Amino acid sequence: MYRLITVFIVAFCFYVKGYAAETITNYNPIKGWYWYQNPSKKTKNKKKKTVKNNSVHYQTYTYKQLYNMYPDEFQAVLKRALKQAVQNPTVDNVKQYLLLQDIARRKSAEFTNVVTYVTQRTPSLSLTKDYPNATPGINTRRGQMYAENRKVLSDAAGKYGLLFFVKDKCPYCNREAAIVEYLESKYNWDVVTVNVDKKPDVASVFKVKYTPELVLVDRKSGKWINAGNGVLAENQLENRLYRGVRYFQGKIDPRNWNVYDFQKGGGFDMSVKPVNENTVFKIEDVGKSK
């Protein structure tokens, strides 16, 4: 029992000694025994403000360099000059921009002049022979178109027919009916009027969604094609019927849809090329350095 008490007293003395040592190390002669030091705050890394360099850099060109510059590069320079003149409209800036515009105009005029020369020397590259712009030529072209329309549609009578789809309370249908009746008597065509309100099944077969609508039907093959919807003028309807008939006859395809017989072999005929297909074209490759 005496030994146990002795061991306890020795252990207690070591504990007190350790506590006292810890307390002494934490002692502050100014703040005393009981004080608490706040942990230091972490300083955030403040981003340094970058000062923008507002200095303007200019690039200089000679007139010759600008005139012979590649078009894409010249357009970029022209655009920068415009912005510069708008932002700071001094006399020099505006005059400089107008001089660049003058270069663009001169290059365009130069190109147009050469095009005119080449088409005059090479008639196959000119559309004047196919689509004249002088009044006598325009009237002649229109006369040829009208004559061809009339011949094709007159010869097609009895071989093709028209389905004229209408519905009740359709004011446009009444307007178009007068034009259809006139063409019916002019070319001696058969026209069947179908009221979609009374015969929706027929309208569904021909995929009619609007009225008035005209459908051209090949009596022999049973094939059909839409000839137009809405109110069409007489010449518009004639042109559409003409193309539809020629399409059924195999004389045109979508690529030559607007080409008349008298225009075949010309600049509007997509089946004819102005040069041999193996003709070699030499084009500058601006991506490669010279």
C-alpha cells in the first residue's frame, strides 16, 4: 500500500511539472497568462492590373503595291482605312480612304474592259446573241418564245389535259377560272374542274394543298406534274404548260428547264460547253510562296 501511494505521488509530480513547463512557454509578460493569438489571414494574390498599350502601329504601302495587291489583302486594307477614317475623320484619313476606293474602282473598270474585249473576240462566251439587251432584239426574243409556246401547246391538244382544282368561297379560284377557260378555247385543251370540298379523295391523289391549283396530266403515260397554284397570268400559265409538255416529251430536264428550242447550243444550254472538257486552266496558287 505504501509503495502504491509513493508511485502515485511521483506520477502526479511529473504531470504538474509538465503542465507548468507548457504554461511557462505560453506566458507573455505583456498580455499575461490568458491570451489568444488570432491566426494570420491568408493574403490573396491580387492580380496586377495590366496597362493597355494604346500606341497605334501603322503600316505603309506605296500606290504601286496597293494597285497590284491580291484582292483579299486589298479588301482588308480598304476596310481598315475606312474604320480609321470614320474613327478619326481628318482630311488626310478621308482622302486616303477615297484614294483606295479609287483603286478599287479602277481595278473593277479594268476587269470589265477586258471582259468586254474577250467576249467580243470570243462570241461563244457572250450571252448577247442568246439574250439581247437592245429593244429590237428583246422584241424578237419574246416573239420566238411566244411562237414556240403556241406551237407546242397547240400540237399537245388531245395528248395532255388539265385538272383545275378549286373550292367553295375561293375568290382567287374565280379569277383564275376565266384565264383557264380562255386557254382552253385558245388551244382546244380538255380541262376538268375538281372541287376539293366535294372530292377530297381526288385532291389527295394529286397532293393538292392549295387552291386554285392546276395539274398537267399526260394521257398516255398517266404521269402528272404541278402546273402552278394561285392566280397566274396567261403568259405565266402558257410558259409552265409549255415546259411541262416538253418535260413529258423528254426534250428538257431540270438543268435545262427554261431553255427554248431556239436557244439550244447557246450560252443557256447546259448540255453544251464553250470549250473542250479537257481544257487546262492555269490558276495562281496564292497559298504557295513564289
